[in-house]
Amino acid sequence: MSLSKKYIITQLIKVIIFLVLFIALFYIGLMIGYGVIGDGNPTEVFGKDVWQYLISILGTNR
């Protein structure tokens, strides 16, 4: 394997690790924000009703 292929592969691995960590921390942040700060059940943040409520609030302020 040439040096440029190794460089590309290592950069791709870094990007993938960054994206996985970003998504994991985003979900953890949603759960902390909704469950701890918002006094709700942390797993309810992924429910359809919560997101429909948020979209309805954001949609009425136009």
C-alpha cells in the first residue's frame, strides 16, 4: 500500500470516528436536556409526540 493510500485511509477513519462521537454526544445531550434539565423521562425525547409538539411550536412563530 502506498503512502497516499495509507494517509487517505487514516483520514477516513478519523472522520468516521468523529461522526460516531458527534452523533453519540448529540443523543446524550438530547437525553440530558430533556430528562435532567426538562424534568422528563430521558428516553421520551425520541418519541414522535415530542417532535411533533416541537415542530408545531416552531411552525406557529413564522
